[in-house]
Amino acid sequence: MRVALFVTCVNDVLHPGTGRAVVTLLERLGVEVAFPQEQSCCGQPQFNSGYRRGTEPLVRRYAAAFAGYDFIVTPSGSCAAMVRDNYPRIDPAGTAEVTARTYELTEFLVDVLGVTDVGAYYPHTVTYHPTCHGLRMLGLGERPRRLLEQVRGLRLVELPDAEECCGFGGTFAVKNPAVSAAMGADKVRNITGTGAGTVCAVDNSCLLHIGGTLSRLGSPVRPVHLAEILAATREEAA
């Protein structure tokens, strides 16, 4: 099985450790991972802002960069949703092959590899925030939780009002900063109320927003991408 990693802009620039974690995790599970150097932005910021014409070259670039791989895996629910939900509206004929083979990481692990126990060890109390794209557009459901429940040493605690948006929403946070900040404050209030030391999600964009709010409040809670938890092992913790 030959898999291409679509790392995404946010991870490439701000969270490269998440991309490395995906490679570590998949290789541990016997998957051959490639990283097409031609990859770029999926076009989500442009498309969501109404610049369809500016999105089209990025859509074509994605289709060309990831052609020929068995699967395309990304540690981002929002970017996976962009490819799967919006590419067919922009260029259905040119993207049909890649859209069908693009998976968010937890989907790939559970649905394609058929695993929930990935051999991870993370001795911390964790709460899980289900991001909007993963929850509503991809329908990830219980997949992330099923993976977390099998991590050794991890204590998973429920997040109150978990399905409420954190307030980031990409360009929404820029255009509506006051509303975005208020939504982030509500989310962080619920996170800190769980007593967890770590909040995890499948999107670092949401974790950036949550993490910024936590930092401004002086909270010790750490935002950590789910891939980094799943890639952690007992040997690393020793």
C-alpha cells in the first residue's frame, strides 16, 4: 500500500510535528508513506472567501500532485472536507480520482486499515474536541474517540457541549473577531472545567484558536493534535 501525505498549509508552516507524527504512526503500521513535493494549499481559504477562480489552479495542482497513489491521507478534517465536498463542485471530472482516495487520518486508520489500537501510550488526562468539518461534513463520528480509548495510559474525559464550534472557522475569525473570541472563550471554559491537562482534535487550525485563548488565560492545558497522541509510545515517554 502506497500512501501520500497531504500535510496542509497550517501543519507545514506552524505544526510540522503533526506531519512527522503521521509518518511515524503509519510506518509503524506497515504503510509506505510518500510526500509529494508538488503539493500546495487545497484552496479552502480562497473558496470560502468567494474566490472560486483563484481556487481552480490549486485544485488542479492537488489532482496532479496526488495522482497515482493508493490513498491520500491528511491530518486535517477541514482540508479533507474541502477536497471531498467542494472539489466535485469545482472540477468534477478532473478531481474524481483523487477525491475518492482522500481520507482524514482517523478515517483511514479505522475504515481502511481496520485498526483502533495503534500501539500508542500517552499517560495523561485528555478531552476531545470534535471539529466542525470533521463532525458535520466528514461525519467522523466516534472514530477519533475509538482510537483514543485504546491508547494506553490515557484517561479520556467528556467535554461539555463538545459539538459547539470553537469559533475559529478560518476567515470567520478574521471577519468576525469579537464573535470568534466569545465562542473560543466558551469552548475553553468547558475544556478547563474537565480537569484535563490536554485537549486534542483532528485539526490544528482549531487547536491554534483554542490554544491562543488558553495561553491568554494562563491555562496549563496543552492543545495536541490527535496524530501526535497516536504516534506516542512508551519508549518515548520513558
